[in-house]
Amino acid sequence: MLFGVNFNIKHTKYFCVYETGQATGRELRDEIRGDIMKLTDIRDAAGSAAFAEKGYEVFSYDREAVRERTKAAPEWIHFGAGNIFRAFPAAVLQTLLEKGHAGTGVVVCEGFDYEIIEKAYRPYDDLSLLVVLKADGSIEKKVIGSVVESLTADEGNAADMARLTEIFSAPSLKMASFTITEKGYAITGPSGAYLPVVQDDMQDKTLCPKHIMGKVTRLLYTRYQNGAAPVAMVSMDNCSHNGDKLKAAVTAYAREWLKNGIVEPGFVDYVSDHARVSFPWSMIDKITPRPDALVQEMLKKDGFTDTELIITGKNTYTAPFVNAEETQYLVVEDDFPNGKLPLDRGGVYFTDRRTVDQVEKMKVCTCLNPLHTALAIYGCLLSYTTIHDEMEDAELSTLITRMGYEEGMPVVVNPGILKPEDFIDAVLKKRLPNVFMPDTPQRIATDTSQKLPIRFGETVKAYLAKGEHVGQLTFIPLVLAGWLRYLLGVDDAGKCFTPSPDPMLAQVLGQMEGINFGTKVSAGALDHILSRADLFAVNLVECGLSEKITGYFNELNAGVGAVRATLKKYTVK
């Protein structure tokens, strides 16, 4: 399938021909060539002008003055030096600096993969290039200069640890924020026991922890010892009630250290008092995939040379540039005991905890995540390798559109500050169809068993709470039946595939034992799975959906081409 995408960069128009999202024989034309451009060239007027002439947005504030002010009185440190940080929070601060709403930059600290700092930050004076890839094919390219210092939380790096101690001792520090993934907050294993590294940390009287949560708690202890100034600890990771996850880890460390005679009771009181140390909830939403090879080539055509694709020893994919979608949301609970940066002037929403929770539920239960998971399941069954290609599929696009509007919207949680209709419109019309977002259904299908309860079960529960008969639902049961069909590991052409990693995979595959491709199951044959409220948030047998889901499963599993035929049957009005 061939299709064209036009995009404009100031004085030049590009046209690309894609085949399933990749460039083909015709290359980018009207090439912009000229002098070689490097990120560090931005530090002088001539270099800055060269970037501007090529259509790159260059900041106008005095970065060295910002750096000096930050050095003397830091206000914001961020943990997690990945792509989402550079593409979103750092870009928001860039806007504030440009408009004169902020006077200091942000310090970034990496607590896991130190190579990111060593290879993607410091060689480029902590500058980066943000490439915003819009669904209409237009492109924005911005040099981000708001990051003025980069550090590692490496106990073996004395200079960096000394600087971290200095920052956390500073009364000026208003916020420490985090994008370290949900796993970064995990200090216990499946059994509920502390991880071995955490156990060691909690007994280490030298206070040299290895786990990132231990390091953060140690830095808060430093702050406590040096005046106990207030501070906001703001998780910006994509997980519900993220502030509570951060608080739970920090307070667990503090209490165990107290129990082991390493800290005094006052420290536990300090981190437990939200008037001094707050842990706001937040909701973040922005797609920042790995650095894309097509984007890399586009930048090379400009003469931009800092395009090295970096793969670290810990398998992090990064580069001096970051490519991202245009749509973004960050909603933060307004709980900042030491004052806050005016991030709302850069598009961030400050609100109360209840509203943050409602925005999260709107996203994960109705307007984005269920649609994503539906595409992941059926994309694997229909052998798609990109989400944007799925959006060109009439049946799949109809499936998620009708599921979102017809079944999700009647029970959607409306947070007030964002209209659900506008949010889902952006998802369906801008975000998922964006050819520059090379996300795969196979990646999104990872951990599906963990996603089903909130992404589909909560909507079923909402119908039950309203006293409505869930038998009226079509598309949610069709997706759940699709997941059971997916577990067989056979696509619609009859070819085997390996289901994506999932902590419950072995268990549910065991429950599907004896059910084969092309065979019909009897009524009640799937009830032992469908009755599991841990998988679906509700007992689907008791609520009356088992018969419908089993029927859909039999239709989907009738043989080669049955998935396509079933989708056509139920998506066409």
C-alpha cells in the first residue's frame, strides 16, 4: 500500500512515499544542504542563525545566565533522562524561559542507565533537538536548551553525588520530578517481600543505597538534615496514583532505616507530612517512540550531524534528538509546599487530586487505552506491524471508533478540565493514524492480562452500577473474545505467532489447553476463564456476558479468514 505524506519546513516542501510506514524508492527531494550543523553550534550567533535559516526553532534567552542562576539556586531536578522528559517537561520549561515566566533551568539526573548522560547529554552540552511529527505531515524542530545540567545518581561518581547533595540541601528547590517507569518504584517482589537489593539498602548503615528509591530517600534525608525545607516529589510516570507509589517507597525506606537505627524519628515525620514533603498525583500522556531512522535521515539532509542512534548497554534507545507526537497532556495535583514553577503557562494543568484521578480514568478506561489494546489484539491476529497501518483498516478503525463513542462515552468519567469528546477525537483523528509514530501492536500487546480489568472491566462495572443490562454491549465483548482467540497463537491466515510477554500468559494458556484453532467450543467451556474477576474486574459469567463472548470466540475461531469475517459482520452498520 502506497500513500504520500507532505510536510513543510519553512521554505522547503518535502514529499515522502511510504510503504507500510517506510520510505521507498523516491527519496526526500528538494534537499536542504549547506553548512554542517551541530547542537553545540547554537552557542554562538552564527551557529544559531544557521539553525534558524533551516527552519529550526532556536531559543532566544541567555542560556548561560539561566545556567548560572540554576547553579546558585536550583528550583527543579528531574530523575529519568529518557525521551519523554526531553520531549515534554523540558520542552514546557523551554516555553516558560522563552516567555520570561521562569528564570532557572532544570537539572536532569539518571538513576539507572548512566550511559544516557554520558553519551546523549554531556557531549552536546545538555542540548537536544525535539522533532514534533504531526499527523498532517508537518514538522516542528526545536533546539531544547532548558536542561542546563546533567548528573548520574552513581555512588561511584563522587562529583555527581556531591552536586546532588548540594541541590537537595538548597532551600530554593521546589520540585523533584520523575519519569523512571512504573518499575522504578517497585521495592517488593511478587511475594510482597522486599527485593534483595532493597533489603541490603535498608540495613546499610553507611547510607549508600543501590536502588533508585533508596537514593532518592537518602537525598531527602540530606534535605532534612540541612534545614528540612519543604519540597514536592512529583511522579510524572504513566501509572495510576503515581504519587502514592513514590510516597510508599520513600516512607518504607525511611521507616526501615529508623527501625535499624540509621535515621532519627524526625525524618520519618518529615517525609510523612505532606505540608513539608508532598507526593502529588499526575497524569501524563504523550507518545515518544525510539529515535526513528526516517527522522534521522531527514535531519541529515538538513546538514544536521548530531544524529547518532545510541543503544546503551542496558538496551536504552536514545539519540541527541527525540521524535514525538504533537498531542500531549500533563495534569498535576496542585500540592507544592515550597511554591511551584508556573508550568500551567506552558500547557500543564494544575488541579485537585480528584480531578487528576478522573482524567486518568477517562484516558485508561475509555478514550485511549482500551482502543490501543483492541488494536494490539486484532493487529496481531491480522498480522499488522504498525498501529497507523491498522487505522487504514476499515473494520479495525470502525471497531475502536464505535467502541469508544457508542459504548465508552455513555459511562465516561468527565473530569471537567478536559472534554472526553475532544480527547477521543484527537486519539482517533491525530494520534493513532500518525504515520510517524511507528508503534507496534506486538509491543502494545505486552502484559495484556494486566490491562484488561481497568481498560474494559471498569466500563462493564459502570454499566452494572447504572442498572443497565450489559448484554447490549457488542464491541467490548468482541475485544475480550479476540483476546481469547489471540491466546491460541494462530493468526487469521492460520500461521503461528508467539504471544507477547505477559506475567499471566502461562496460566491463561493452561486454562485454554485443549482448545484448538478451527474447533468450536461448547456453551460454558470458557466460563472458568470468564469468571475470573482478577482478569476482567468483574465475573463475566455472573454479569451475563459469558454466552456472548463464547459465541464471538467461536465465530473468530471458525478457521482461516474467520477473524476478518467476524469483524466485518459486527462493525458494519
